[in-house]
Amino acid sequence: MTGTTNKTGFLALALAGFLGSAALASETAPVIDFDAMTDEQRQAFGAQVRAYLLENPQVIMEAVAVLEQQEAEAQASADVSLVQDNAAALFDDGFSWVGGNPDGDITIVEFIDYRCGYCRRAHPEVTELIESDGNIRFVVKEFPILGDASLVSSRFAIATLITAGPDAYKAVHEALIALEGAPNEATLQRIADTMGLDANAIMAEMESPEVARRIDETRALAQRLQINGTPSFVMGERMVRGYVPLDGMRQIVAGERG
């Protein structure tokens, strides 16, 4: 019932906006004062509008398109303000892993969950974008939102960064994004051993207050940015919520540079 009501209201708003825009575009269009109408006049006007829409149903979709465009522009403007207000936490928080070109002319921030299917789908395309471009600074935000397995994976990655440094983090990050099984202790031990890392030190650090603080700060940042899913990106000053193919990301980067 709620969905039907919302859709009806959306169409009504869209139509009102479309008809209002059309009236403003015409210098000779009469100004309609609905408050001054009698009940009979309102009914007659409503009947005329209904008859017109039944004869020209495409007008409704045109109105919806107008409203959607207006809403998209308003959201984009609001997103720019959100990015600007949270720039320090986004681009230079002092603890997130930074890759790509550290002196790149544009920074891309990705909020990632290792168990997210679309994050895994986007991963090789994000890598290709950064490597082929050569002038992008890349920041990874550990944002585990899909349950305990996600949280364990992020804790392991962050603990690796703290105890073994950025190169080790990058290798673990690659392993976790491709991991098919559960990130249990045996699996994480094997990953660490394969890379020549101190598994005991990493496991101990996973439960530290510092690891918890970093995850909590990223979650708070995501909430301020109205991000509730992964992958989510900040590309320059543009927010991108959800998966975008490689060509789309390249277009966004070019637009931000332009």
C-alpha cells in the first residue's frame, strides 16, 4: 500500500511540475488560482486534465523525467556539499590505505566490503582505471556492513596495515576480495603465512581498540555522507553510490577534471 501511495504521489508531483513549467514557458498562459475556484470549477478542471492525460499518456512520463532530472541535480549539489564538509575525513584521515599515484590530480575513495558481490565485480575495473590512468590517488575505506565475516575480514586487513605496512595490506586486500571461503582463523593464518607475515601479531592486533576505532570512524563518516551500501565511491567531489562499469568511471573522472 505504501509503495502504491508513494508512486501515485510521485506522478502527481511530476505532473504538477511539468504543467507548471509549461505554463511559465508561455507568456500568454493564464494563471490558475486553485484557491479561488469553486468546488464545481475544480471538478471541471480535474475532468479536463484527466481527459487530456488519457488522450496523451506520454505526458506523464515526460513529467516524471523532468522531476527525476530536477531531483538528480539537487542530489548532486547536496553531495558536493557533503564531500566538501567531510573532505579531511575522506581524503586525509591518517589511517586509510592510500594507493595509486600519491600526487594524482584527482582522488578516488572507495567504501568497500570484502563480502560484497558488486565490490568484487568492481575491483578489477577499479584497478584497471587507476593503473591505466596513472594520475589517480586511491583511498580505501574499510566499511564492513554485511555481517560478521565482513567485519573479520576488515579487522584482518586493518591489523595487517598497522603491523606490517601498506605493501602487506595491499597483498592481503587482494586476497580477501577474491576469497571464496569463510575468513576463519585457519584461512587467515594461511593467507598470512603465504605472504610471509606474522600471523600471531596480526591476529592479536585484530582485537585492538585502534582497529575498532578506525572502523567506527569510517562508519560514522559513511553515515554523514548518506552512504549505506557498497561499493560506494567519492570521485573528486562527486558521490557515486553503487557499481559503475569501467567506461562510466572514466567518464566521471574526465568530467571531474574538466
